[in-house]
Amino acid sequence: MDLFVGIVKKSEKIFRERYDGKFYVLLWTDESVVSAEILAKLAAQNISVIGIAAILPDLKTDGKKYRIPIDGHPSSFAYEKIAEYLLTVLSENPS
């Protein structure tokens, strides 16, 4: 977990140096202790996190429509909804 957070922090540093923009992490979380710890560690590093639940609020109740049936990875529909959300967020807060 610390390695993951360290990689994200380093990625943020590189991004800011190269592009001088707002860095976001899109995180697929669940209700586990691990997700909570990751969120806490990223928050402690002042990393802006967008949880997938903010984008796909019905994921928990109607998650099948967002997943590929065979392997459970996000579907093209999920990515379409994520892209729409990010476009809205980035349009409202470009810097």
C-alpha cells in the first residue's frame, strides 16, 4: 500500500512539473479496510481522489451493467460514463 501511494505521489510530482495542472486519481474502491486505508493515505498526501461511486452511484445495486460478464473488468459502458463525468468535472474546474 505504501508503495502504491508512493508511486501515485511521484506520478503527481512528474505531472505537475510537466503540465502544471490538476492531478486526479480515479479509484475503484469498495467498503473494505484496504480501500479506506488507501483513501486515507492518499488524502494525507493531498492527492485528489475521485471515487468510482461518485461516478457510478448505482454500481453497488446494478453493477452488472458496468462490468464485462466473463472477467468482471469495467465495460465500455462504464468507461463511457466515467468519460462523461470527467469531462464535466474538468470543464468546470480546468486548473
